[in-house]
Amino acid sequence: MKLSVIILNYNVRYFLELCLRSVEAAITDIDSEIIVIDNDSSDNSCEMVMDLFPNVKLIENKENSGFSKGNNLAVKEANGEYLCILNPDTVVSEDTFKKLLDFSEEKENLGIVGCQLIDGRGKFLPESKRNIPYPKVAFKKMIGKSNDYYASHIQSDTSGKVEVLVGAFMFVKKAVYDAVGGFDEDYFMYGEDIDLSYKVLKAGYDNYYFGETTIIHFKGESTLKDANYAKRFYGAMQIFYEKHFKQNLVFNLLVSLAIQFVQRLKSVSNEEKILTDEVFLYSKDKIEGLQRHFRSSIQHYSEVKSNMKPFSIHIFNLNDFEIKAVIHDMKIKAKQDNILFRFLPKNANFILGSDSSVSRGEVQSILE
């Protein structure tokens, strides 16, 4: 088998459904499997997978064992030469895996490969490619004084060697993953992707960013970005430094102070909610039950058009259009700040989207 796609899920049932639809379309011509490992969700995620995706291998954890342990359990069941560690709040393009396999087969000494990630507003996510967060770089990142945290030497739509990839999407040979011991289970959530990237580099492999395919990552779905998030993230960074660098008492003190500071914050960010004046639906047919969710009349188009109207919301019927084409259109529209997006997954009765990296997304039923 060529590829095992591994998705760790926790209480994001609707986003997981959209993710699985996109993965199914992307593995059509690849000898592959999909493994969903669920960390004791309470939102009927497992029932949905069993009902709608009978060919998916489902592992039901009876506890929330965290990101590292959950993925490691799934990898033990994987049969693919390659693994793709994938967040459930992502949407992949139809040609994502084929392009990555073609790219990877040409490389010697291959470590982890990442790709271009955009958020639910179509904006490029700089964590798609990062540098090793040495203590000085990490502290400057904490106080917002440095761009050295991100690998800015590579443009978002090009490819090249980088040091650190993001855990929302990691493409790696199973033999390499196993050789370095997989994700370190001392990390419950956050930091494990930095740790794995660094271990792969130390083992002599090369990590790559591949900017020629793009996926959506609805940030804010796998976890809320609040003070508790910041505490966990910087706590994970302390584990990373203790494992890989010499003890630095001054830096440890600064990290502790940063954690205490962010605990006093209500939120990492205060993003304003955008009020939309116009609604555009891209669908071969009109969708019954949709109008009641919007105060403005829905303007219907049978083709995707790059309408750049500000303060507008754009709804894509994925029964009718390829995700690759939708992502391309999103990236164009994202040049205008005040545009939002919603998606109707194949064979679904709901639309969803995410407008913020610090809060949960929107899920709306279209049933009358």
C-alpha cells in the first residue's frame, strides 16, 4: 500500500465529514487507506464515520489520550509506505496527495513534507513553514518582535528545504516516522510537530515545504485559542527545550512569566465579527432552506466567479465544484479583507466555515 491518511478527531463531527469527503476524492487513484482515530468524542463523530464512511478504519479511544499518543496508536495500524498526519478541520485538494507522492519519489534522504495551508478566510498560514524555535527566537516570537520563527526565505507558492512543518499536515515515510520514534508522548497537545521535525533533522533527513498544492485549515476548530491554549503551548515549548537544548534558567524564567501573563488574558486575540451585506451562492441549482440563515437575498451563480465585493459571504456547493477550484478562488478573494466563505459538503445537509483562528466555526443546517 502506498499511503495511509491518519486523522485524529476530537469533537469536530461536521468538519471531519467535510475532511473525509475531500480525502476520499484525493485518494481515488492511489492504493491507500484512511484511518480515523477518535479521542472519545461526545458529538456522534464515530457514528457518523460508521454510517457515511464504511471503508474508513475507525479506532475508538475510550479516553482523550492527546495528539501524540493518538496518532502513534493509529500509525501502528497503518499499512502505507507513506503517512499523512492530517487534522480533521482541514480540506485537501483533489490532487494534493498525487503531487506530494510525485515530489517525494524524486527526493533522496526525504524527511517530512508539508504544503501550503490557508485558513477559512483564504489567508496563507505562515506556520506552514517554520524555523527551529531556538530560545532567543521563541522568546522574541512570544513578545511579537520577530519574524524569524517562520521560514520566510521560501515564498508560499514555491518549494524548498525547511526545518519545521505543522502538525495539521505532515507527509512522511512510515519508515522515517518509526525510525525516530514517532511523536513524543510527553507532549499532550502542541509542540509535538516541532519536536518530530527536529528529531527527523537530527537523524540526518531533509524536511521540505511544498507550495504547489494548497489545503484549507480551519484554525480554531481543533481547539479554542484562549489563555489556556497559550499556557499549553508555552508549556510544550519548555518540554522541547529541556529535551533538546542545554538548560537555560533565564529563559525558563522568561517562559514562566509569559505563561502567567497570558493566563490573565481572556483571549489571545479579539477579532471583530464581520457583518455581511451580500450573499453569493455558487451552485448548479438553488439550495432550499438556505435563505433563512441570511438577512440579504442570495445571489445565485452556476459557476465560480471571482467577485471581490467587500462585506460579502460566498457559499460553495462542493457537489458541483472541485475543491481545488474553490481554493483557487478563495485565495483570489482573500486579497479583499472583508469576505467570508461557507461550504456545502457533498451529500450533506449543512454548510460550514470558520472566520476566526480564535473561536469555533459556523455550522448551519439547511433543512427546512
